[in-house]
Amino acid sequence: MKAHDALYIDGAWRPAGGGGMIEVVDPAEERVVGRVPAGGPQDVDAAVRAARAALPAWSATPPAERAARLAALRDVLAARKDEIAGTVTAELGSPLPFSQAVHVGMPIAVAGSYAELAAAHPFEETVGNSTVLHEPIGVVGAITPWNYPLHQIVAKVAPALAAGCTIVLKPAEDTPLTAQLFAEAVHEAGVPAGVFNLVTGLGPVAGQALAEHPDVDLVSFTGSTAVGRRIGAAAGAAVKKVALELGGKSANVILPGADLARAVNVGVANVMANSGQTCSAWTRMLVHRDQYDEAVGLAATAAAKYGDRIGPLVSAKQRDRVRGYIEKGVAEGARLVAGGPEAPREKGYFVSPTVFADVTPQMTIAQEEIFGPVLAILRYEDEEDALRIANGTVYGLAGAVWAADEAEAVAFARRMDTGQVDINGGRFNPLAPFGGYKQSGVGRELGAHGLAEYLQTKSLQF
């Protein structure tokens, strides 16, 4: 694609008000593949004003018409699937088949799900002698990350549109080209001017201006817990609603009697997907002491198969950060059984698929989110010990449990302090609520629960 040297505001591509350009780098080839404007506070203000002006008409648009626009958006994304996947690969480094199947295929499904929800959702209900109205919350400021550039946009924009909200999107500066293609798709789908607006720019500049803007009614942010705290604090000062999807350090608990080989192989694949750049990845594998050595051997063998199958990390900064964690793991006494900090290739921001054994719960690599292809395997004594370890971080985003008896797995999962648990390799469900406990965030995305984040209630008594 050819990058736009402009911002999408009020239904048109407009020059930025200054601030220079941001270079977008292909992390596999270390070459510039595009440049986008570094929008500033004045651009954010223009976009918010456009969204505010468009709000009355869009919020009054019948749900069936909003559903039709979302269905059209889904169809445009599907028609441009190959182009979008190629762009994701160019700016994120994801292997093309993964970009096609996951980075584009998943958000197309999510957009379709919100087209159906917009048409079917009960925006009014009767409760005793009251009519309860579910109304759009207003102007949404959406700040999205780079790791799933299209999915994270659709997971915010689609429910906001379905609810009748208007939106200003500030995408991650590492992957803004996908966001520009999304803006083109919104325009082609016939979404009215001002309902969706795109401002590319740096987080501390454009992102902060959006989060703090007085005419933004809801800030929806996906990213690090540290940034989420700052956004929450800024929103709290204005008594503004936030939806925060933050970090994770999810546990993959393998109970005695489970299919060990399958649990380990699926667990390693989960960590290596998207080069480990997934907030919900099961980066801690918990194995009973009697099966620990066998599990470590299986994991090392499985990880070795991913050496040529995963892409680079998104940037040199991210690569160096992950290597630093690997070095810290070694320094704190964990045992490398696969991979390591050494560069596997001369070119590109690659990190070797890495597996640590002899990890204790207090180690840095067992407590902090690494966001790379790094798995820590921990030993437990019994189920109570496994539960203590699984719940023993500040995070609670996702997890997995494996057991021979499904009821046993469910019983364990019910006691995990986390927002989503896969039982014996359960499939991803785009209609199920996604979000975290503890410092993994506030609110939920996807399905009807994701739609509810963009609605507020009013009661009429008769």
C-alpha cells in the first residue's frame, strides 16, 4: 500500500498540523516501508470536534442501519484481506499465513459478530414499572497497540459503532499503516463523516492528548499496565470512564493424568504465536513434580521446531527488551533448555524461541510480562501449590487447565484469578468476553459484554 501523508478526520484525508513524520520499519528487513504524520494535540482536537458534531445523528441512527454499515465494513475488509495481511506482515513482521488467518481473519469475524449484535441487541428493556434505555456513551478515544494491529482496532471500533458512539482512533506508531487501510475500509463502507476519525502519532503526544481531552467520554486502551495506570489516573480526574486491556502472565496448568504431550505442545505453540507478542499468552507452564522432567524435554523439542517459523519482534527496542529478560533469567538461576539471548540471524529483530526450566515463582521471568517467545516452566507439589503459583502474580488475563477429567479442570479453573481460561485446549470464541482481573485491566471486549462497555443506562419510570 501507499501510506497516506495525512490524517483521516471528518470523512476526508487532511494534512496534519505539524509535528513531522513517523517512519514505519519492516522488522524482518530493517528497512523503511512507509511514513505517516505525527499528529499533535491540535489534530486530536479537530478529530474530537468532528466526532462530537457527528454524534447526534449517528446515535439516532436506527440499530439496523448501524448494523448494515458494520456488515459493509466486514465485507470491505474481507475483499481487501490479502492487501491488509501483506501490510501487517510488512510493518509487524508476522509470517504471511499467520497474518492472513489470524491478524485479518479474526477481526473480520469480530466485525461480523457486531453487525449481528447491533441488529439484535435489546437497546430498551422493561424492568417493573421502568423502561431502561441503553444509550451510547458518546465520543470514544481508542488507543490501540501494535501486536494485533487490525484486531485491536476492530475490537474497539466495531462495538462503538454498534452502540451509536463516534470514535477517534490513535493507533500504535509501530503499525499505523494497517490503521490507514482500516480508515479506507470505513470510508468505503459508507460510515458517515465524523463518525470515525484517525490520528496517527506518538503515544506521549497524540495518545495523551486524546486520553485527556475533555470532550472524550470513554477512553478504551490496550497496552502495558504502566501506561494503563497513567490513562486511568488522567480519566479519573475528569470522572471519565475507561476500558483498559493490559498485561498478562498467564498460567498453563497441567494437572496429573492430563495428556502431557498434547498439553505441552499446545502450550509451546501458544507462547510462540505472534513471536510471543500476545498479552494472553500462557507464558508460565506449571507441571507436577513427577512429570516435570518429561515436560521440560517435550517443551525443548517443541520449541526447537519454531526457529524458522516465527517472525521477528516489532522493533529493535522490543528485541533488546526481550533479550534482557532472557539474560536476567539466566542470572537469577533459571536453566536454559532452548534458545537464549544470542541473535539467531544477522538481519532483523529476531529472538530465538526460548524455554527456561528450574524457574521459581519469585523469579523476574515468572512475574513480569516479557512479550516475546519465552516460556518459563515451573514445578508444583500438589493442586493447592499449583493454584498458589498460578494466582501469584499481579496479572489475571488468561490461562489454561489440562486434566483427564474435564470436571476436575473446570473446578480448578473456577478458582483461578483470571478473566479467561481454556479447558483442555478450548477454541477461541469471538463472542465470549475477554479481559482481565487485577492489574490486567478493567472492562471487557468482544461479544455482548464488549458492546456493553460503550453503553450507558437511563431509566424512565411510569
